[in-house]
Amino acid sequence: MSEAVTPSPTPSVGDRMRQLPQSGGALARTADVDTRLVGLLVALAVIWIGFNIATGGSFLTARNLWNLSVQSASIGIMATGMVLVIVSRNIDLSVGSMLGFIGYTMAMAQTAWLPQAFGLGLGHEAIWIITVILGLVLGLGMGLLQGFIIAYGFIPSFIVTLGGLLVWRGLIFQYAQGQTIAPLDTTFRLLGGGPQGSLGEWGSWALGLIAVVVVIAGLLLLRRRQAKYGFQVRPIWATIILGILAAVIILGAVWVTNAYPWPENLAAQYARQNGIEVPPGGLVIPTGIAYPVLIMIGVAILMTHLAERRRFGRNVYAIGGNPQAAELSGINTKRTIMLVFGVMGLLAGVSAVVQTARLNAAVTGLGVTNELDVISAAVIGGTSFSGGIGTIPGAVLGAVVMQSLRSGMVQMKVDSPTQDIVVGIVLVAAVGFDAWLRRRST
Amino acid sequence: MSAIPQEAKPTPPPVSEEGYLVEMRDVSVSFGGVHAVNGVSIDLRPGEVLGVVGGNGAGKSTLMKVLSGAQIPDSGQILIGGQMASIRNTRDARAYGIECIYQTLALADNLHAPANVFLGRELTSRTGVLDDPAMEDATRRVMKRLNPRFRNFRMAVASLSGGQRQSVAIARAVHFNATILIMDEPTAALGPAETEQVRALIRQLKEEGLGIFLISHDIHDVYDLSERISVMYHGKIVDTVDRDDVTIDQVLAMIILGKKPDEVTEAELEALHASG
């Protein structure tokens, strides 16, 4: 084993500190971090600071950032699945319609079917659980059906999901007949966020601390595993800086969500109900991380694991890189493609929960043009249409970038058509810039 | 703890009583009435390179696809080590120790070398998580044997040179203890130095007792490396000859005219030389 590789003599920490690389790109490479992701973070910082200046300081407020996080959640969740779809050289145009159909079905289930047909009273605590499971299973099923037609029917995904876009939306109109279903189950509603649909102060801090511990443990574990085989290990200064950076970002985000207090009247109402004496100046209840954001973070972690640490993910990337090679190497490419669409459908189900819960209603237009936002988020996040390239964290950041643009422009009172024009230009420019960088690096 | 793969050891491959690793008997494949491969029989011994040559469309690649499981034949038999073998797909072929290095390399350009070596056969921990360090370690060991100068284990193979990419493709075959190797135009995309590297590798693998089918347009490659040469013409085997019994010119004549050396007339040979 020891003779397998010859590690270069390990320089001391001091030596390594002195060998700090000069340029930013070289620095990122030495530190073994994703330069594309760093670039995206920089772009986001520029957008945030720019809007903050343009709006006279109202953009970088706890309240706005908290809202931004909730608004990004639904698109961010689906964008993680769209990465795998596009990486495998496919596209899914049906996610918005799937979301609408699933959302509508869940609304029907919790307001009509479960309370009436199954005799669960309105507000029964099982209703929200059954509804969510129904939505997820339905999404998975719809995705798998489309995936089956694409993979085994040899019909291009563009066509199948374009069909899906029309069919699922049409079905909503058929059985909804233009009606809006509202209000929804009170527990279900919490999944959409809002002051009560959040983790609260101590829960958020606890989760933040756990996350910091997990990230640092992960960084150290990776070092140990690489060292075990005598591989080149990320320099210790990079590990330390990355660890500190992660801790600052995580705890900073928690701090921001906690700096956003419940609205005064809601806090007063809460105080009355729980017999809390309202201190002078009003009761301040920190909101904490909203449930949809928690869901998005959970989804992003699971999807990253699936994409990078699982055979399934590796095979998806292989198919995107060279479909013939994947086939010849014995990968079951048809099954893999079908499952990719299954995952996409499942995530549309998750987003349907978030969106209907947030709206506290199901409307016929639920999710319209979401497919465009989701695809844009994935692409801004560095997913390449030529296949095989794209990351989950990139797509989530892409969703945040998109939402930041929209939200900032709303605050600057830019009208909706102008917003579309700007987002459209940014999308094309981002992809063009990315392609230019890629050409330069090879 | 993760399973660390054992170093590829040259285990004595199974051979038939006559000493053959592989015997393909009377294999036929047709595409819409065209006989791409027409009743071909071919065999291979351990430690031998069998050159398979022929013009474009002679059926070499299709014949080899049958053996590697990428093409199901219309008829014919395949014997591995004297036993009837059923090869329906590439997985079956691999189970028999047959590995194929394709002309197009069949690499996923966006993945790094270890991911390509283990493509479709990824190592995982007990919980099903990819064991990338173990795969990198195994790849480093194979590469140490094949191409000691290979360094870029974490770079997408798209950015590697032709020779390095070929090393990755060969590492994939070798790591899994292949006993029968099919090399389809292994030097077609390579420069002179890299070609020499691959040739050295072929000789080394031969020493280790592997049987190699070498498909190539480059008659010099085949002539230099092979023990025997099978010439295909319009889907049939013209003849299989010992390399030491023929000249390059005679092999060329077989490829172009589709006749055995003793059937070729002086006039035909003249015409051949005249034309080029």
C-alpha cells in the first residue's frame, strides 16, 4: 500500500503558509474549491450590495433577506432536480404544470376528500401528513411516467415534457373549473413559512451549531480519508479558512433570520393567548429560519449527496458526458434517465407543498412559467446544456440570484415587463460568460 | 472501512484442451440483408496478439462487437476456455473476462480518470456511498504499471492528451483482470511517441498472458505486434496466417484483393503495385 503512491515530502504548516498562491484563481485551485461557485457568490454579493445602495439601504435588511430566502425556496428545490435532468442531456418543461396539478390535488385532498370522504374532521392532525405524502407520491409517479416514455419510448424529453406541460395544466382546469381552493389545513399552512412556520430563535441557533459541527467534521474526515491513501490533501490553511468561512456564513444566516422579529400585532396576539406580559416597546419574537428554507436546505443536501456520492449520480453525469460510453460500460442508461425524471417529479411535489402552503390556496395558475425560472436557476448556477456539467449548490445559488434580481427590482419599483427584460438579458449573459470561461480554460 | 480492491493479478486464464482462450465459430451478423459478418470462425490463445485487419466495412468491428457483447449475432457460437458462452450484453462479456477498448475510447470526458476506470462498476462503501479515495488509489496502482508518468487523477479526462486518455481506457480493461482484450484502433488518434507507448503496453500485456485481439488500419502496427493475422474481406475471413510466414505486401494483397497469398496471380500483384 505504501508503495502505491509517493507523496511529496509534507511541508510544515509554516512552509505552506508562505507558499500562498498569488492570483485569485490559483488560490481557489490550491484550496481545492469550486471556482465557479466562488464566482457565483461574488456575483450575488455584487447584486446585493448594488441593490442596497440603489434602494437606500432597504435591501440588506433582516426582513428583506428573510423574505428573499422564503421566495427562493420553491424554485431552488426544483432547480436541484433540474440540474440532474439537464446534466443527463434532457430537459423538463413540465415542472410548473406538474406543480400546479399536484398542488391542486393536495388542496382538494385536505379540504374535501379527507375531511368528507374519509371522515377526518377539518383540522385533524393526520390531514397534513397524508396530504404531503399524497403530493410526493403523485409527483414521483408523474415524473416516472414521463421518464418512462422518454427512456423506453425513445421520444425526446423536450417533446414529452412539452406534452406534460399542456396535459397537466389542462387537467387542472378540467377538474377545478376555475375555482380557487382555500383556505387550507392550518398545520399544512406552516410548511409555507411565515412567522409561525419558522423554527424560532433557539431552534435556529441549535440547527446552525449542528451544521457548523457537521461541516467541520466533514472537512476533517475528508482530510483523513485522503491522507490514508497518501493523496494530496488540501493545504491546512485552506481547510481552516474554509471551516471558519462556513461557520461565519451559517451562523450569520441564522443571526439574520433571528434579527427579523414577528410582526407586532401577531406578537401581541401570541402574548395574549399565552398569557405573556408584553414588555414596554412590544414583545420581540425572533422568527428564525422559515420551514420552506429548511426544506430547501435539506433537499439540497440530499440531492448533492445523490449527485456526487452515489452511484446513481455518477451514472447520470457519465450519461451526460458520453451516452455511448455509459451504455457500453454497462450502465442501465434507460432506467437511470427514467429515475432522473422521477426525482424531478418528486421535487415538483415538494415545491407544490411549499407553494400551496405559502399561498394558503390552490389556484389554477399555480406554478405557471415556473419551469422557466427553474431552468434559468440551474443554468445561471453553471449547469451546461451540452450535458455532464452542473452542480446542485450552484443551482440553489442560481435560484437565489434570480430571486434577488426580481426582489431588488420590485423594491426599486421597476415594472414587471422591465424585470423580465433584465432577467432575460442576465440569463443569456451569464451563460455566455460561462461558455467564454470554459473555452478559455481548455 | 471500505473494500480495497486487490491488485490485478495475472491469474492463469481458462483455456480449452487445444489451448484456446476464445473460439468464435461460424458467427454471422446481418443488417437488413447485408452480411456484415458471414460465417466467421476465429480463435485466440493466451499471451498472443491476433491482428484482425481488413478494409472499411470488412466486418472487423462488428465481429469484435459480438465478442464484447455490444452486438448480438444472428447465429454462431462463442467458446470461452472451451466452454460454451452466452454473451448478451457488455456485462456478460466482462464476466467472462473480456474487455474492449473502443476506437472512440468510450470515456466520459467530464469525469476524472478514476471515475472512468470504474465507470459502471463503481466501488461503494457498505452504505452505498461512492468510495472515491479507494477508486483513486486503485487507479493510481494500475497507472503505475501502465503509464508511470500519469499524474492528473482529479482532472476531467477531456483535458488530457490522447496518450493519457488511451492509458485511462486501457487501465479500465486491465484493472478488472481481463484475460481477453479487444483493442479497436488503439493508436488511431495518437502521435508517434504516444503510439510507441501503447505498443510497449501491448507487448507488456502479452507477456502477462493476456490474449489480445488487435484491430487496426495501420498494417505496420499489426505486423509488428501480432503473432497471427486474420484478414477479413466483405464479412468473411480470407485467411488466418502466422505473421512469420508472410510479408507485409502479402497481407496488403489479402486485404485489398480478398484472396489467399497463393491464389494471387503475378498480374494482380503487378496491378496492385502499379496502383499505389
